[in-house]
Amino acid sequence: MGAAASLHVVCPGCESVVRVPRERLDELVAKELLAREIIIDFRPGAGIRISPHFYNSKDECRFVLAQIADVLDTSAYARHASVGGKTPT
């Protein structure tokens, strides 16, 4: 079972936020998505905001979720982290 199964998607009102399963990785995953030229908005304490109801199609939202799973499965987020020389796990 890959990372996609453990993503938590919440939809307060008209915006959807994705929270990754491991603490402190939301911001790192967001940085990797931006590096992949995927436009998202990181909201500290909330998660990664995608805009499925207005800005993006369902296919684009599925693509973003697949990319988040890939970032987690491959640990691609690690290149954005360096806290005392350690990468959060």
C-alpha cells in the first residue's frame, strides 16, 4: 500500500486541503510540488491547498494527489529539508 492510501483530504467550504500522513512533511511536500511546477498553496497548520472547485479540473486534482503520493513514496521531499543535517522521517 502506497502513500496515497494514507493521505487525508479535507474540504472546508470550497477549498480542499491535503494533509500528508507524517508530521512536519506538509511543507516539504509542498516545496517539492512547487519545484515540479505544480501550483499549490501551503497553509501552515492546515496542509497543502489545491483548488478543485474553481481553479482545477478533477483530472488536475487527481494528478496532484498522484504527485503527492510519488513525493512521499520516493522521499523526494528530502532534498528540501536540512535541520541540523537531518531529514525528518
